[in-house]
Amino acid sequence: MIGGAVALGIAILYYKFNKRLTLGFSESSGHSPAIVFKPSLIEGETINEEAALRVATILRQLVFHANSAGPTGR
């Protein structure tokens, strides 16, 4: 009985800390880089779809700014 409860607890922790949220990009060259968010017990930050959307918006703005600045980056 106790062994089953311990195994269930380990299985729940394994599931919780192995979930991943992937944010992918498609470039015109066909390359598709991705950022993977994974829960962290130490940092305690929760990354959900809303937080990933905020990150995607910031990255999109940075890429747009870099592309509009030209090859020199200015």
C-alpha cells in the first residue's frame, strides 16, 4: 500500500517536471528554431500559454527591429 502511494507520488512529480511548452519559429530559409520551456523546481516560474505568447511578442518585435535596421544592425 505504502509502496504504491510512493510510486504514484514519483509518477506525478515525473509528469509535472517533464511537461514542456515549445515555442517554434518558421524562417523563410526553411530553418525552424524553437525555444523549449520546462518547469523548474528551483526557479519556481510557471510558463503557460499566456506567458509564452508574451515571449513570442517580444521576440517578434526584436526580430522586426533587427530586420528593419539593415545589415549593420543600426
